[in-house]
Amino acid sequence: MRLLLCLLMVVGSAWLGGCEARDGGGARQAGQAAGQPPPAPEVEMATATRKTISMQQILPGRLEAVETAMVRARVDGIVEQRLFAEGSDVKSGDKLFQLEDRTLRARVAAARATLERARADHLLARQTLDRLKPLVNTEAVSRQEYDQATAQQARSGADVKAAEAELTRVGIDLGWSTVTAPIDGRAGRAMVTVGALVGQKEATHLVTIEKLDPIRVVFSQASAEMFRLRRAKEQGSAAPIDPVEVRLVLEDDVEYPLIGRLLFTDMAVDPKTGTVEMRAEFRNPERKLLPGQFARVQIALATSEGVTIPQRAVQNTQQGQIVLMVDAKNKVVPRPVRTGGFSGQDWIILEGLKEGEKVIVNGHQKARPGSEVTPKEAAAPARAS
């Protein structure tokens, strides 16, 4: 029994010693691993390059029809027929609505009868004057009778002209009972239904027609930017582009395939917004662009020699725009810059960078100012189609 107890004590001591040896070795290995600093994160760098750039701006714009006609009723009447399909294209002169015209036809008939009576009275007055004219010289009739006959002829002639004018007027009213399209374009929804009374004391709005091809976009440029660009042209640091091409990026971030042309630049600055209104025109053969639609306008008014870097290199902070650079010790250093618009996918740098300097374009989330990084050259961007 005593021998068995001794054997158990020896085996237990050996087992405890092995556990301590294993635990001690693992702790030393963990301590050695914790003592080694982690590798510096990698960041991708791009080089600032100098090239001839188009001084491009991206501005918010709104599309509107080149021509818009609000068709209204010009006479009183009941709508008898709608003669067009809502949302269809119409030509100038196409019939849109037919109004009840029996009352207008009756007015035309009455005006025609009045004209015939006035002509008969005028004929009688002229014949009477012709008979009295030779008699007044022989004093067979008094001078007063002759003067009255002369006045009656003039008055009857005026009655004829008034009757002719009234017949023309009611004829125009009768023509307005058939409402036609004043311009080529696309008709919107009908604002009235068959059976509606229109034109009673006001010109009732019937339908709106908008010309969609071509279509124009209205946008605004900051007056400070306009004056800066004008000064650059005067100093020779920028060359004007003629003709100015305008592109559209639609609300789904797809670029419109056709290029527009600049039509108009206002000569006055809006005091409320500090901007200058501009207009451009686009062909719209497939009617993809619709009035009221919003889009981003890409416009380049001049070219210049400048330093550019990829857009993703520039960060916006509360203090302004900055880029992240790497110094000789591979430490991240922020540097403030001032940009001057876009040139394709690049920022135009006005101040803060020189040609040949490198900036971080990928890995910003790991590149904190003052931290150490491992810089590497960024891959060349794929060429846009």
C-alpha cells in the first residue's frame, strides 16, 4: 500500500511539471508574437500630371420644351368631340376639339342678312342722290334735300362696312368653334371632357402642346466662376472653345448620347442666387428627354494647361479640400489643395500640388495622418469607352 502511494505521487509530480513546461512555452511564444509590430498597410499612389485640359463644369439643369402652347377656348360653347389622342404627336392645324356651333351659325346668318339689308339701303340712297343731282342745278329741288340725300348715301355706305365687319367677326367666332393645334408637338392630357361648357367669361384651358424635338436645358453658372474664366481668357492662361459642346447626364447616371450646343448666356446676374442663367439645346428624336426632367450638365468653355489628379485622391473636410501624401519616412502627411473643376475623371488642381508629386488614391481608410504606410504605384485606370 505504501509502495502504491509513492508511485502515484511520482506520476502526479511528473504530469504537473509537463503542464507547467507546456504553459510556459506557449506564453513565451505569445509574448514574442506580441512584441513584433504589425506590417505597415499598403496604399496606392498616383502622380500629379500636367496636360492640356478642358475646364469642365458639372452643373444642375432642368429640361424644358422649346415651344409650349396652352390651347384655350376662344368662344363659348359645349364640347361635342375630342379629336386627338392624349399623349400623341400633332401637327399645326390638326383638329383637337369640336365645340357646339349652332348658335354661332345663327349669328353668321343674321349678320349676312343685316349686310344684305345695308347694301339695299345703300343702293337706294345712291339712286336717290343720282336723281337729285341734275335737279339741284335747275333748282327743281332744294339744296337741303340734296344735302340730306348725300348724307343718307354716306350713312348707308358706313352701314354696309359695319355689316361686313360684323359678318367677318362672327365668321371668325364660327371658325374658333373648331379648336386646332397652333404648333407641332406632343399633346398632353385633355383638361376638359365632352359635354363641358367652355369659354364662359374666361378662356378655358383645353390642352397643352409641347415641342419636344429639339429640347433645351436651362442651368446656371456661379458668377464668380464666370468672371474667373473670363479673366483667365484675357490673361492668356485659358483658350476659349468654339463651338461649345454640352453633354447631359440623366437622373439614372447614364450619359445622353447626343451632344448639345450652347444657345444663350444671360448678361445679368440673379441677385438672389448669384448665378448667371445659361441655355443649351439638344436633339431629341426618340423623345427620351421630357420637359421638367432634371439632369447634370457637363460643359467645357475653355482649355488650359494644368495639373490633374484622380478625383478619388481629393477629400473634403471641414477645413477644405485635402490630399494625403507620403513623406521620405513613409509617414502620411495631409496637404490642403484648391481645385478648379473637372477634366474627365480628374480634378484640376489650382493650388497645393506640383507636377510629379504623388498622392494616395486608394487605402485612405488605413492612412491616418502621421501613420506609417507602404506606398505602391496604382494600376493605370481602364480607358472609358
